[in-house]
Amino acid sequence: MKFSILALALGLISLSSARRSPQHVGKKLPQLKRAAAPRAHHAVPQLEKRAPHKFLNNKTKKYAVNGSAIPDVDFDVGESYAGLLPISSEKNASELYFWFFPSSNPNATNEILIWLNGGPGCSSLEGFLQENGPFLWQYGTFKPVRNQWSWTNLTNVVWVEQPVGTGFSQGTPTATSEKDVASQFLGFFKNFVELFSMQGYTVYIAGESYAGYYVPYIADAMFNANDTDYYNISSIMIYDPSLSYDVVQEHIPVTAFVDYWLPLLDLNATFVQQLHNMSDACGYTAFMEENLVFPPKGPLPTPPNVDLSDDSCDTFDAVFFAATAINPCFDIYQVATTCPLLWDVLGFPGSFDYVPQGASIYFNRSDVQKAIHAPKQEWLECTNVDVFVNNTDNSPPSALSVLPGVIESADRVIIGHGILDMILIYNGTLLAIQNMTWNGAQGFSAPPSHFGDMYVPYYAEYDFELGSTAGSGFMGKWHTERGLTLATVELSGHMVPQYAPSAAYRMLEFLLGRIPSLGTVGPFTTLQSTSY
């Protein structure tokens, strides 16, 4: 794999001209005192003051959560509702667990955003607690803190554990395909809409990782239902998504990924040469050079080793094992991670399943389960139950099936990608996009080096006591063609709302139509400008 391919795809200079400092998906100093930058600053996003009991009535009161009685959370998180709802009207139907937070943002009056994590079988409560919920408990931190980047500042949000078999959901998994998953989700969501009297609300769906399957298939089912009372779908957003074959998103692009991050990964020259030889021999190098072009020459051919039957072409695992030998705490979700391994209250810090002696997983605690109306059972961030019958999802990847049609039907579709993510690699996402045809043309016409800069507003407060400090300025690139927006975040790993919460917040503003583009220079829409 030649580095020029990666430089083209990322729009970055080559290692020969500049040295870098070390600055899934069904698998996983001294205190700084910052001076205000010499430019316009804006106030940090503040948690909205919530009108009490906005959705409380006789139907919903049994789901109401006491916002001041959530274990270990020493502040009132406001109005919320949680519990189980069935996926159909059938007797003894399976049930999905949800946690819903209303927003007091006046622009959110008649809209709802659904958040889904991936896996398959990974809980959306991970996204809630460590990405975009109203309070956060990140791994390695002492206690929960307010999340100034909570998505509930912008809109009403419901986190849903699905499909059946995930998290606190109840029932025996029967899904064999994404169409089954979507059908079951639509049954749940109809019950959710009826419970909270949300008929006609505009619906947005967002997620990450394997939700690159879930979100487009569910959106497609909502569009096809042609029922705006219950499924008034507008737009979707997916981060670091599963879009295509594993060989396309992991094995084919991993050599260029290693070339770019070599100073960080510190892999020796002998191994890197062997990796290039493997990539050449397996046809990966040629596939990248011939197909990662702008505009595309035509439909991409079937990728080499598409079924991963040739173990001698397993470039991905070769990199993983080599990187782990050098850095025992190597994390394919965020490759800049080093030791020590930090304890995670969800039991799964990065790529590791790790629960130290004496520790407890937050959502396994009986006091937590009682507070949030969850069933008394063992909770796992990623279930050990097969959420598909025989552990097989029979649906084709979304970029090869429903996603082009969803782009054509939606108001906006956003794909966000962290560049430090190795579990699903950015160049693989680009290959998947270049193979799609939507709204009359194939792929993107311009290379990522032509993308505009994604602007995240500067803000005045750098208070580490808040626990959710985030970056600002030009944090990545973005490009929109024919209804599809691709955005990168340079210093983010797999979970963009976790690693770069301010960038994800800005992307959500765009998804909701609150700003015209990701290049918009100006304050966040939830606050007033303050200049320094």
C-alpha cells in the first residue's frame, strides 16, 4: 500500500515531508492553564433548565424516573422516563428497554431523536453514560458528572436497547435479518409514540458502529411505512459505521492506516515490509489504488478475499497482534491509547473486558436498576446472547442495499468518522461510499483533500471540574454531495461523541437543520455569543 493513497483519502501531507508526533462492530503533566485564544469565543453549552414534568400524565407516571435519586449522581438530571415497551401487540411479546429525556429547547417541541449503539448486541446505555447523555461516567474517572455537551440540550432523545437480547430487553431473539430488526423496532416505536403522545413528531435516528446496519434499515422501514403519525422520519447520522464487507473496512485499508500512524504505533520496519508484502500479494494494494479514486471509474469489483477465507491475507489481525506486543493496552477503538488500563464502570474499557476485584458494573447494581425501572438481571454492555438466530445477520451491508435509497428520501444523511479508529477504518468507509450510487451519480466527485474545514465554535470555559471539556476550532473535514455529508474528526477514535463531544454536538446541530453546514462559523445554537 502506497502512502499516497492515504494522503489522498485523508487530505494530509506525507510522512516524507513532515514527521508526526505521537499526538466495532462485532469484535472492540502539569496542570495546564489556558489563555483565551486571540479570536472570538462563545460561551460553553449549558444544560437547559427543564420545565418540570413536561410529559408526565396518568399513562407515563409509572415510567417516570426521579432525577435527583439516581445512584452516585449528586445532582438532579431532570425529567426522564425509562422502562420496557413491547415490540408488538401480541400477548407476551418481547420488550425493548428505553430511557427517554425531554428537552426544553424551544426548537425541539415536536421532534425526537433515537440513539442506537452497535455490536450487534451492544447496549445504547453505553452511549447514554459515556457519549451523549445528560450525565457521564467515563472510564478512569471518579464519579458521574454533568455533560455540558448532552444532546438533550438540543432535542428530545431516547436511548433504546435493541435488538431483543441486548441489555435489559426481554424475550427470546427471533431476528434473522435487519428487516426483522427494523420491523420489531417499528412495533416498539409505535408503542413509544402512543405512550408519550408524539404522533406527527419529526424523527431523527443516530448511532454508531454496527448501527451502520441498524439505522439505515430502520430508516428505510419508516420511509416505506408511509405513516407520518408514527414514523415521520427526516434524517439520520451514523458514526464510524459498518457499511460494507469486513475486508473493505478493516483488511484492505489497514496497511495505509499503519503507514500514516507509524510514528504512533512504533511498529518495526521488518513487520511493516511484511505487511506491505501481504497487502500486495492479496490484491489489497491494487484494489485501493484502482478504486479509491474521485470520481469513481464505475461500480467497484468484488473485493479480494471477500469472505475472509484466506487466513494468509489477515492483515488486520497481524497489525493488532504486532501493535499489542509493543503496547499491551493498544486499543483498536482509539489507537493513541496507552497504559495504564483504566477501570470502566461499564466493564469494558476500550477493547478490553476488564472488571477488577471488588468493582461493580454500574447497570448491574440493584439500586441503579430500581431507580431506572430496569428488570433485575445481569446487564452486559455487549450481550453474550445471540441477537440473531444462529448468530447470523442475513442482510447485506447497508451501503450495498438500503442506504442509497435512504439518502434519496431523507432531508440529510451524515456519516461521521474518527481518524484514530482502527476497528472500522476511514478509507474503508470511503471505499464503501465510492461504490454507492444515489441521486443520479456514483460516489463523491471530489477527493477528501478538497473537503472544507469543519468548524467547532471556540468557547470561553476550560473547567476540568466539569469533566466534559472538549476541543474547538477546525477539528476535521466535511463534504456534502447530493444529500450525503461525510465528516472527519482528526483526534477522535471510534466513539465520536465520547472522544470529541463538541464536534458531535456540532454535527447534531447540522442534522437537526439548526446550522446550514458544518463549515458554519459562529456560536453554538444553544447559547449567546461572548467575545474576548
